[in-house]
Amino acid sequence: MKCIKISVFLTAYLLILSLLFVRRVEAQDTYGSIADFLNRIYGIDNNAGLTAFPVLNIPMGGRAEGMALAFSAVSDDVSFLEFNPAGSSMLQTSEMSFFHNNWIADTKMEGAAYTTRFGDLGFAAGGKWLYMPFTEYNHYGERVSNGYYSEGVVILNTSYNFLSGYYFGGLSLGINLKGAFRLMPDFTDNFDIIAGSGLEQSAVMGMADIGLLTRFDFLKTYYSREKNFSAALVIRNLGPPALGEPLPTVVNAAIAYKPFRPVIFSVDFFQPLNLMDITLSEMPYGALGFSARITSFLSMRAGVMIKAGSSRVTVGSAVTLDNIALDINYTLDLLTQFQPLNRVSIGVRFDLGDKGRSLESNQVEELYLLGLEAFSHGNLTDAVLAWEEALRINPRFDPAKQSLSMIENREDLIQRIEDLFYLDF
């Protein structure tokens, strides 16, 4: 069965790539025409490229990249770590993921992330490392310097979910503490390597992300414990300049809606901020993401980002085998040509379990149903015992609270009627 699932997944992915590679020259020209059209409408951003640490703007991969980064309100797997720090306290399961992103030319990125939660308190940690060959030639075409230019980020996360209940998913507040580094190899004066020249261009910097996330039911067409609508507000990369260059700070507002169980639509709006000179901030941009579960083991996603000079289209898919998910995404933008390994990211995600939360939830619902059954037969004592036990396990199970309140109100009403009867005599 696993072999069949893998075969279906690879076939779907190869089909996507085949469609992309058909008439590659004409398609590239078509994409270039579309990009030129968008640039004419949206304009060229003269403030682009003024910030430090571009690694902060490159996603590790996973579902978030497959939805063209429209993920801040979705945040339903470990990819939340780069997009909304509030996500860790709302995840259903603990997860660990490893990523490889084949970015442009010889540039590659490796990443890893882990998340878990205890009740309403979530934790996560992760990091990514971007690297590219650095080669310098002198006027005679001789190689005089080589090595790797690299940037990396380490992230520590925590969040807490306030006011969560049966009908309301709560309001989660999260924070990421991030450390970033940039390593430049020594370069030359065209003849000799200058000792320490790379160190002068290297940098280490600290920053933070702050995020809010809420979930609730809205225009829901199916029954499920999960909430079908979410909203988010995030500010990322808050920190001082690095060697006189501002960090890529951005404010992000987002919503996500699941009209049907297997389908999610998401919309994100981004406003970059240049904290050194607000007038030099980049233009706002937006992203639209889509995800659908095709079968019990196969899901597909797609997205489009509209950004001045850097619009992109992304497609991807994932196959889940037991507790392991394999993600593959392909991104097309102005940095990309149709090549089989250019802008492809691969991720492996491990589901480490939910620490018994689903078992507890099932137990609470069974007790609630037992109480309803006892109540329907007029056995109020057993009904109260069942609902009180459900609340002992989960004090936020609102249906049990409402049922107990109903019985209390009923008893109060009976007592009032009896009191009135005695007053008449």
C-alpha cells in the first residue's frame, strides 16, 4: 500500500513538472510577459533590496511555501515557525521536520524545526542555513579566493493560547527570539587575499517576531472539532540595523477559511517597514494560497504572490505515510527558468503524536453523550455525574457546562413552583 501511495505522489509531481516543461521557451516568454504586465500595473519598487539578511525572506519549504507564503493564518503545521509564532500553542500534534531548498543558481538552504505543546503552552525551535559558493578571479582570470558565503537563522519560540473553549479556538499570543549570522570569506585586492576582510563584512544580529492567532467557526458547512476560520496579525524581524543596514521587518495581516473539510483558502497582506527610514520601506504586497486534500494520503497546494518586481507562482504536493509526510514544492518567479531542480524544495515531516489529547477529547465526548442518554431516560443523577466527570477532565467543555446549567435551572424552577404552591395554602 505504501508503494502505491508513493507511486501516486511521484506521478502527480512529475505530471506537474511535465506541464511546466512543455513548450518551456514559450512558457518562459509568457511568464515574462505576465510579469511585465504586473510590473506596469503595480510599478517597480525602488526600495527593494535595501535590507540585510535575505535568508529571512526565503522559506525553508513545506506547506507554507506551497501556498506562496499565504500561511500566517493557516499555521497548522511546523512551518508556522517562520510565519506566525502564535501557532505552536494551537497545533494538534508535536512535529519535527527537515527541509532542503534548491534555490537559484548554486544557492541552497537546509532547515530543521521541532514543535510541541503542553495544554495551552506551545514551544518550538528551529533553524536554517543558506550557502553559496564564493569564487573570486583576478584580472588575469586566475582564481585567487574561494569558499562559501553563508547566512543562517536560529529560532526559539513560545506561545500561549488564551480563552480557548469548545466553541472558540482561543486567542494565541506568541514570540520568536531569533539570532542571525552572516559569514563572508576573505577576499582579495585583485592579487592577494586580505586577511580579515571577510570578517569585516560578516555580522551577527538578534531580532524578534510577535504574532497573534485566533480560530473560530464561521459559515461552516460540515461537522468537525476543528475551527474553519482563522485570522492572524504578525510583525516579523524586529531588531536594530546590521552593519548600517535595516532588517527586513514586515507587518502581516491574514485570514484563512475552510468552506469544506478538504479545502482551505488563505489571503495574506504584507507591509514591509524600513525602521531606519520609514520613507524607504518597500511597497506592500499580497499572497493568495489554496490547499486541498485529494485523498486520505495525498494533498495538493498552490499559491500566487503579487509583489512589485518579484511576483511568483508556486505549486506543490504532499503524501502522508502513517506518521511521515513528504512535501515537494516548485516555485516560478523572475529569478527562475524552467529547470527540473531550480526552485524546488523538499521537506520531510514527522508526526510525533498529540500527547493523548485526542484520546482525552474522545473520552470527554463519550461522557457527554452518556449524560445525554441518562437525561433522556429521566435519570438526572447519572446525567450530572457524567457531565461533572467530563468537566473534571476538560473544564472548558462548554456543552457539559450548559447541560449542568440547564438542570440547575430546571431544579430552581421546580423549587419555585413548590414554594408558590405552599404560599397558596
